[in-house]
Amino acid sequence: MNGSFLTNTSTEGLQPLGTAPQRSYELVSDTVRDACGEAAAALFAEPVPTQYGDRFDWYATVDGQAVPLASLEDPEPAREVLSGLVAKVKDVADELMASKLAEKQRLGEALANALEIPDEDAIFVIESADGAPPQPVLVNWAWSKDAQVAVRGVLTGMDTRAPAQRPGYVPPPAAAAAVPLASGVGAAAVAGVSAFWWWLVWLGWLLLALLIAAVIYLMIEPCALRISWLPNTCAQVEEIPDTLYEERLLLEDQITQVQKEIHIKDRLCQPDFALLPIPDPDAVVPPETGVQPSLPIDPEVDDRADRAGAQRGDLSFTLIWEGSDDLDLHTTCPAGDTLFFLDKAACNGVMDLDMNGFQVVPDPVENTYFTDPLPGDYRVRVNLYRQRDGDAPRSFTLQIREGDRVTTQKGTVSVGAENWQYTYRYGGK
């Protein structure tokens, strides 16, 4: 952590926006830095939670003297810089949310939430001694006041562009011309409407009374009240003679005896089974249709995972590939929850390794492990999120480890093609 300390704030009276992964400082700052540059990334201060997590220390990523925006004698230069940076980040957020991919839509939502602050007290300005433009810095970003109707738009309201130039602008409809009414006609109309509404009120009460009467009528159980003039009155039901009850018991005994005899006859009827020839032990049995056989174990998977510090569970999924491309591992458990780079903990599982997103490494590996996993089908999906090494398809190796049992699969992914998928059935402990 570099830069200077700004302030310490409390979460009391504030409400977070979005999920915890969407409020990740690394996710927001790295995405803005790649899309808009270092100055836009420095707009967001780095939060450091205190011991109990109810307060945050905020640090700027640039050096200099930090003062609140409201304390400046002439805040307009800083406001102009802030307006330009907010417009850049907002354009990137709108572009991501317009994508058809769910991952990009969530990333765009994270950037849009990051542009929300409780009030202008969350805006600081760092003035440089060498005459450089002032650097605005935000604290309490992605938080709003905990009110029944939250006020949003503290930063987006600083966008100085004309409304017609903003993405998604819809012109307001033309106002309808007012039609003047004579005072006498208006008074008569109001009086007529008032009398009409009184008739509607009385009619409503009458309909309600009729509805209640109908419900009570239908709720009377047939034959519950044996009064001749009441509705649903039934005659007295005669009791069943004891002789009929005895005949019923006798018939039930006869049926039971017949069922026993049928069961004995069925056991005595033994069909003749033809003996099948003994199969040739040297014959090659092809794999079943639709089942992908496991490939030989690749020791590079365990070596690379161990060097990266991967954790092992009762069930682990490890993905490796070569080069600087960004491949993403998605694992869906039997409960329907999916673990990936924006949701790394669910269904007794944790995704502890996610590489080549913003920082490229020479030996990338991604890993997801489950402790006490649910039995059922685990669906694995691999997609090429970002391609940096040419246009050729990217090969990868997937290893599934269930205790001492290891399953290895290989595949390729490319831009524009469907995601590679594989289903692994876990039978439980």
C-alpha cells in the first residue's frame, strides 16, 4: 500500500451497493486502470477495514496533501477534473452492462455502483506541488445513505456533457397544452362527480355484503345443521347393519388367501435361462456413447498447483494452460450455485486461485475445492475470457481429484466458440 492516509469513516447509517465481490478494490481499480488510465483508477481510495469491520481507513494511491473538496477556496478546477473522470468510468460501465455476457454485465454494475457516494463529504482532492492538475479521490464509494428512498447521482450529476450526448438518453415527451375551464362549469362538474362517487361507495358496500352472505352460504357444511328450512338439509342416514360388516371381513379374508396362493404359484414357476458365452478377456470394449474417458495423469497439474499454494478438499477441480490468455473456470454444484471469479464461495466450495485476469503469469492455474461436497452432478465450464496471444485456439488441461481418484480431461477454447463443458458425478463419501 502506498500513497497517503485520507480519513477514517464508519459504516453506521450507510448501506452497501452490490455484492461484496463487486465492491472489491482490486476489481474496480484494475478494470478502470485498463480501460481509462491511471488517473481514473486513482479516483478510488483503497479501503482498509479496522479490527471489528465497522470502520474503514481510506488511503490514496498518489502522494500529496489531501483536503476535502468543500474546504477548497476555488473548487471548480477540481470539479472539472472529477467530471471528466466520472464520465469516462460511466461510459465504460454502460458499455459493459450493454453486453450479452452475464460476467460483463456484473462488472458494469460494479463500476456503476462505485460511482455512488453518500454525499460530497466523501470527495477529497490531492494537490500536487509541481503544478499538476488536482487529483480527486473518493472515499465511501459503492455506499449510499441507509434511507427508505436513497438519493443517488452525487457523482453522475457532475457529468457536464449535454443530455443528448449521454448514453441511453431519451428526450422527454412534449407537455400537453392546458385547456382553461369556466368557473361555473367546473363547479358543476365537481358537484356532479362528488354525488356520483357517493353512489359508488354505497354500491361497493352492498356488493361486499352480498359477497359475505354468499361465502357464509357456501361454508355451511351439507347436513351439518338438520333443520328442515335451512339450505343443504339432508335426511337422516340409516346405520349400516352388522351383517354387511361381517360379510366385508369375510371377503377380505378370501382375497388375502387368493393372493397367497398366487404368490406360491409364482415362486414355483421357474423359467429356463439360456447361458451366455464367456466374453473374451482380450477383447477391447469401446467406451459408452457420450462418456469421456479419463486421460493419463499429468504431473504438471499438481506441480503447478502446489507452487501456487492451491488448497485440496474432498473434491477439487484444477485448470492449467500455457500463455498469457485469460481462461476462466466455472464450477456448478448440484444445488445450482456457480463458483467463478465474481462469486468464489458457495455450496461448501471455495475458488482460491484465479490467474491472468489483470496480472499475467507464465504458468497460470485456477483451482476450486469443496469440503464435504453435496452428492450429484458437478458441471464444469471453461471459456476464453480474454485472448492476448494471437487468434489460435487455446489448449488446456482439467484435473478432477476425488480423494485418491484422479480424472484428467483436455480441451480447447477459442473466441466466439461455445464454452467447453464437462459433467462429473460425485457419489458422496
